[in-house]
Amino acid sequence: MLLTPQFLKQLDPFYIRAKHAFRGKFRGERRSLNRGTGMEFADYRVYEPGDDLRHVDWNIYARLDRLFIKLFHTDEDLPLLLLIDKSRSMEFGSPTKLTCAKQIAAALGYIALAHADSVTIYTSAERLSPILPPTTGKSQFPRLTKALNAIAASGQTRLTECLKQLQMYQRHPGLVVILSDFLDPNGYVDGFKLLSGRGFSLTAIHLISPEEIDPQTHLENIPTGGDWLVEDAETGETKAITINTETLAQYKDQQQAFCDNLQRFCTNQGVDYAQLKSDTSVESFVLQALHRIGFIQRSR
């Protein structure tokens, strides 16, 4: 079970905030960019052959001797796209970063489905893979959790390539949540800029384990002096390094700089950013951290 019934009940008052409207595929609770046959009047347009005569404004016709169609606001879903990094580096931590990503995705998916928004799930590693097509309705939550539970870590991180591939799957922009450790040797900048330029709204959830922040906690009871053979979690490549106080300090500085640069880049690009350490409660992260940055809000 990814989420407890008690936590799901805590999520009920919340909805996902969108910075601007998107074109949805299903009827929902959001004001649509399209004009349709809702209840609230929006505008007029000139009649075209084939239009429903029931929507003709006959009062205007009587005055102007021209046919105009009445347009109304319609309500649609918010397209929520969850992109989960399943590369092998996401297996690190206790619980693993991938487990935390699944739990966060389940929580956001639950909130979206409960408010008639649509949820699509992709995994990313060496390529982008759709694992749940656009789905709406709270009754589909078990289907969503089944798709999440089936995700297994594999492959190397190619996040930028996966972000570029996303536009080929998504005909219209939507709200994209990227759950990743962002450890792509080729970076993430180009992928973020491409999607932002195409009208997608991005949120970065940065998953990191305490051992990555401070390796000394992971090396407890192991001498830190001397030469070590370390292995890349994704490529399997090995490298001999000397682990001592100086190299550990350099690592911590570089690790902190990586996190700071990611957060700074997101801020400059208008991308919502939140960081989760894998030993932190997912419940508190969703209800507090994501609420604090305004990604979710409590219904009035």
C-alpha cells in the first residue's frame, strides 16, 4: 500500500493549483479556454452552416437581420502529467528515492482525480515511457496505484532527452511534475527550457537521500581513510578514490552546490521547486512543503 487511508482522508480538502488555464480533454471543474455549451454566457460569433439553431440569438437577428450564435463557458479538467525518474540511482536511500516518488505521485494523483482533473503518468530513464494514459475520476485511483506499484528501477538517467520526448506524447500543454534526483550527466536545463517555451507549467520535486548529503553517515563504523573503489550506481563503472576529511568536504561542497544551482535555476525559470529527503515523512512533505509553495491549496 503506497498511502494509508488516514493520509488519503487528509488529502480530501485539497486541490491542485494551476498558474494558468490549460485545454483539457474531459469535463471537469476548471474554467475552459474553449467555448462550449455550458451555463454561463461568454460571447457571440457569426452563425456558420451546421451550427445548432437552438443557440441562435433570435433577438439580435430581429434587430440586425444577421444570425449570431451564443457561446458559453465550459468546465474542463486540468491535465496533470506526472514524470517519475526510475533510473537506478533512484534506488538509493531508505526508503528509496523511487519509493518516495511513487508515494508523492499517488498523493497528487489522488487529489487530481478527486477534483475531476486528468492524470497521466510517465517514467523516465533512458527514454520516456507512458504507463498510465489520461485518466479521470476518483474511482480510477486503484488503477493509478497499480501502475505506480509496477514501476521498477532500471537504466541510466537521460532526463533532458525524456523531457524533449514528452512534447511528442502531449498534443497540448499541461501541468508537469518531475520527480527525480536530477542526476543527469547531461543536465536538465535544455529540457526544462524547451517545455516551458511550449507552454507547459513545470514543478520540480527533488528527491535526495541523507547518505548523499553526508556520506559519513553511510560510512558509519567504516574507516574513512585510505583508497576505495567506488562504483557508479547506473553505469557500473568503477573508480579508485582516496576518502579522507578533505575529499569528503569537497564532496559535500559540490553536493550542496548542485542542489543550490537546481533550486536557483528553477526560481529563475518560474518553476516550482521542492526538495524531499528520503527519510522525511511524505505525508508532511505533501501537506506542508507542497502547500507552502502553493502547489496544492485547501478548498474553501
